[in-house]
Amino acid sequence: MRRRLLAAAVAVVGVGAAVVFTNFASAAEGDQVVTATIEVTGVFDGAGQRFVGGGDLGNGGQDEGQDPLFDLAAGATLQNVVIGSPAADGVHCAGSCTLSNVKWEDVGEDAATFRGTNATVVIDGGSASSADDKVFQDNRGAGGSVTIRNFAVADFGKLYRSCGNCSTQAARTTTISNVTATAPGGTLAGINVNLGDKVTLSGVTLVGDDISLCDLFEGNDTGDEPTKIGEGPDGTSCIATGVTGP
């Protein structure tokens, strides 16, 4: 059962705890182990503390269907949080949400997953590293938008992915601006052109080779693996300006 009280969900780790992080390891104000999902309504300010999965949230795997460390109700804000390893399924947003200065040191299944209709999601500041697959997974229904700005990502598969095979699909709109992406990396955005997705990229800095700006897919609602049908800006579904790097 998920607990609504932070005190019941979080245990403080001693200063001498041995936790190893890579790449975007951040100075933190203290470490806390999350053994049950933290339910957030309103604003949760982590004050720069590091949150690490423990118990059922601590296996560190990539299995689908894991619970998140933080579950945000519609309209909630998560800010000034460092998410360490293991990170379980990171953050879930039930609807509109804001993630401000959230840093994922070692992405678990996904860094954050978005749901709901007419949901407006804003990721402002922060960073993510070591994502085997996706950083931000967009499962929203119709309406709303996702904005990713002032963000840094390294060692990743996809920074953003519009769900390619959800049972309920919709045209999803995304803006990615002032983002620095460091190789190794796959693509900044995976979108479904046949479903009307649109991503606009601006002020993007690529560090290292072989990072795609966007991958174009044919999405479906059957659960089948979506088919990649193209790559790069096409001027309609994927628009990019002010990109620097290789």
C-alpha cells in the first residue's frame, strides 16, 4: 500500500552510507531511502536531498510496471530533488505537473512518466544520466503539452518518447529548448508522425557524435512495437533551430 505521509515512506541514511553514482553525481544535502512511493500534492521541495529506492523500490532493474519514488497528483510540483540509484520508475505525473531542478544521477526504468488528458508538463532545469532507454515517457491523452528546458542529459537512449503503442493514443505536442545532450546518446525525441505528434527543438547543444535530434515512428494502439520510419527534422512533425554541435 502506498503511504501518504513522507515520514512513513522515507528513512534517513547515515552519513557513512556507501552509495556510488556516476556521470552527473551531484552534491546533496543528505541521503534518504524511499521504501514506499511518496505521494505528492501541492509542492514538494526536497531542499537538495538525494532520494534512493529501498525495499520493494530498490532492486535497480529495468522491468516495466515498477512503482515510482514520487507520484505527483494533477497540478503538483516536485523541486530541488536529487534522485540517486536505485531509482525505481522515478517520477509519475497523474496530470499537469512541474519538475523543477530535479536531477537523476542514474535513471531507473524511466526518469519520469506523464499521464492524463489536457495535461501540461514542464521540466525546468535539472539533469539526467545513465538512461538505458527513455528519460521522459509521455503517455498522455489529448490536449496539453510537454516542455523540457534548461536541461542536461548524458549517456541516454531517448530524452523524450511519445508512447508508440499505448492503448489510448493522441497527438502530443512537445517543446525542447536550451538543452545540452552529451554522447553516448540515441535521440532527443521519438515521436509518432502518423498520430500527429509535433516536437520543436531550439537552442540545443550536442556534445559528441551520433545523437539524433528526432526519430520518426509509426505509432499504434495495439501494443505492437512501433516502426521507425525516419530520422531528423522534417519541417512538419520535427522542427529544429539553433542546434550546435557535430
